[in-house]
Amino acid sequence: MIRLSCTAPRLPRFSTRSLALIAALLACVGCGGEQAPVSNANQLYIDAQAQLTAGNREEAIKLLTASIDAEPMTWSLFERAKLHEQLGNDQAALDDCKAALAIEPGDRDLEWLQSELKKPKAQRFKGSFAKPPSHNR
């Protein structure tokens, strides 16, 4: 006689915190086919990136400033700091790094940019410090 046993598969156990995180992610992302709306700050950041691609640095700074005014985010502050440095406004660049590090302390790219800005212009962005740490990821 052959004996068959039927048992339910073991499901993973999730903590309450994990379930809450999953629920929050689903609420943010959604399950349907509709696209989640982009916040005004994010749209301004995207528009600034398009201006940078087109070579319009002054317009990009205006859009990044509007993005930061709408919602201060590290990536907008980082990009604006880089632009300020390129345009010779080192103090504004350092101020943006400081503001971004207040939002996200310990961010390696922000710390890298801040340390490069403290160097004399002729010694910045050379050798292994030419690109931010995230460039190697």
C-alpha cells in the first residue's frame, strides 16, 4: 500500500513591522496599471536634468532651486552644489552640501563633494577622487 500525505506548504512568517512596510510600499506604488503621479519637486528635478543635458546650467539651477523650495531632497541639493561649483560659487556649493547632509548625514557622495570643495580648485576631482563613491557601485 502506498501512503500519500498532503501537507500545506510552509509560508514565510513576517513580523508586524515587515507587513506594515509591505503595505506602505503597496500603497505608494499601487497594484493597478495606473502610473503613480510624480511630485512637483521630482518633476522640477527631472526638468533640471533635461536642462543640464541641453547645456543650460543657469536654467537648471533655477529648476533645482524650485525643486528644493518645494521639497528639500538630497539629490537636488547635490546636483545644485555641483552646478554652483562649476559656476565658481563655492560657498553656495558648500551650503548645499551642508543642507543635504543635515537631511541625510553620512551620505558618502555628499561627503565626497564637500571634501573636494574644500580643496584648492586645481586639486579638485583628480585621480581616484574624480568621481563620487557611488560611481563605483
